[in-house]
Amino acid sequence: MASQTVNETKKAQAKRALRSLAVGIAVPLILTLTIIILFGSGRKYRSLVKPFWFAPLWFIHLATLGSSFFMGLAAWLVWADGGFQGESDALSLYVAQVSLSIVWHPLVLVMSAYWLASVSCLVNFGTLFLCYLRFKKVNPFAKDLAKPCLVWAAYLTLISFKLIFL
């Protein structure tokens, strides 16, 4: 009888963990996907004569979704290890990073505000780097998930800066 209660408790904990994982990944992914759907057509961006190293728009959308997925998973790992509790600023940095990462599409693809996009990307990269440092203290795998996101943020910063001069 006691082993049955232990098994039921473990199943309930596993269900809660799986639900929190789904929410932790789905929220940033849905936000990113919504921004891409609303602002991702990029007619102005497509019509620009760009250098060969500019990624096509479909790749930018896909990589942004991938970055969002990785950061959501990394944040969930940090949350699961208790890294958002106490005096840590990891949660506020993560929320700021998600917020900054979703503004690139409207700034570049709709408003053509390349200066503002460059500044936003620089701040996003800095925030992402601080997330990386905080995540590193809590969960080494979460830190590793943030690395490709740092590379992607640096690439978007470079694109945004180069767009100023096109």
C-alpha cells in the first residue's frame, strides 16, 4: 500500500514537471511565433540589396524560434534547480531578454528603424550574456543552451548595424 502511494506521488510530480516544462517552452515560443506572424513578412527587407552573408528571412524566423526554444528550456532548467528564487536577478534578466528578442522583427521588418534595432540588439546581447552568467551558476546545461542564443543575438546585431548603411 505504501509503495502504491509513493508511485502515485512520483507520477503526480512527473506530471507537474512535464506541465511546467511545456509552459516554460511554450510561452516564449508562442510570443515569438506571434511576432513573426504579425510582423515577419519583411517586404522592405526582401527588397533591399543585401550582402551575401545576410540570411534569408525564412532562416531568420526559424533561428529566432530555435533561440526562443533554447532559452525557454534553459530558463526551465534554472527554475527546476531553484535558480529563480532568492535574491537572484536571473528571472528579471530572462524576462528582459525575451522582451528584447521579440522586438527585432517589428523594428527591422516593419518600421525599418535600424538604429533602434541595433541598440536593442546590443542590449539584448548584454542581457543574454548576463542570463548566461546567472544560468551558469545554477545549471551547466542551461548555460550551454544559452550559447547558440548568444551567437544568434550577435548575428542579428551585426545585421541590424549593417542595415543602417545599406
